[in-house]
Amino acid sequence: MLNKLTTIEWAKVLRKHLPDDYFQSLGKFLAKEYTTNTVFPPIDDIFNAFKFTDYKDVTVLFLGLDPYIREGQAYGVSFGIKDSCMVVPPSLRNIAKEVENDIYCGFKLCFDLTLQSWCSQGCFMYNTALTVIEGKTGSHLKYWAKFTESVIKALNEKDFCIFVLLGRNAQEYEKFINTKDSFYIVKAPHPSAESYAGGKAGFFGSKIFSKINEILKDNNKEIIKW
């Protein structure tokens, strides 16, 4: 089942860290939820992050909370939206603003709102939960916890990775990250927090994007073209 949902390489590393019956239970739960509630993203998009950034290509993990809770926004890439989406969520607006200020001295960009350009450069855009009930942030977090733990443990097998933990929920998974000289942890508030804190939550000015590129450069890795 994992092979069909992700990629062969992702399936191989994830399977080692998941109980045998986990996906059967999760599948039954999701089938019921998609029947009885409005759930995002569309069921065929749930595992897009794995398809857009294969395991061998991951250099940076972006860990957020859960998918967008409004119709037509979430599509399986944390913080990204489809080209067809007409409304840019606050989290993504705040990310674009921080990129502009951190990397481009405030210059306004023609920003790739899908974030697929990041995915293709080794950024694994993942949320701690891959589904959510419409309008109910955090509604599926506990059902994905074991899976997210397995993702972190799978990435622990890599030789190098930058773990970008955005928000308190994501930062709770820091305990699963192995201590290696070639592993780096970058933390900041969730970008949505700025919309509730008048721009003073701490994501603005965190300079996480330049920090990531400095780490990549110091390790002779290709920097990200944000």
C-alpha cells in the first residue's frame, strides 16, 4: 500500500518504523472520515509531498502543523497551494514576506505559491498531520502521530538533513531527531502566528531561509533558490 501512496524508496524506509497493522487502521479511519466529514486535502493529494521530493533527494525537512482548513487550498504540500487557488492563506503570505525580507532585501517576488520549486530542490514539505476536517485545525493530529514519528526516524537514516520545525506542535518531534554532527535543527514560530500577534510572534525576522542556505553552503550542498 505504501508503494502506491508514496514512492518505492519512501515506502522502503518508512515500513521499517511502522507497525504492521498501522496502515490498515489508518485507512479505515480515513475512509470513514472522508465519507462523514469534509476533509482536506482531496484524498488523492494526501501524500503529494512524498511524490514531489523523493527520500534520496531530501536535504531540508519543513515540518508544519496540518493542512489548510478551507476549501481549495490544501493539496498535500505543507504551506503550498494549488495554482488554481484564488485565496492565499495567511501562513503562505507570511512565508513569502519573510523570504522577501530575509533573502531579497524586501524586494517583492513573483512567488511560487505551490512551493513545488522548493520540493524539486530537496525541501520535503510535510505536516505533522496529513489530513484535517474542514474548519477544525488539529482535528486529525493524533491519528497521524505514529506516521510522523516514522518519517522523522526514516530521515534519521540519512547522512545529512536540516530539520526546520515551525510551531510548538512540530517542535514536539525534536525528541525523535538523532544527534549527529551532520544534522541541524532550525526552529521558529509557525508562520500563521504572525497573523494573530500583529507581526510580533517571532517568525518575521527569524531569517530561517538564510540560515538554511548558510548550513547548506557550509556542508558543500546546493543552496535553495527561494
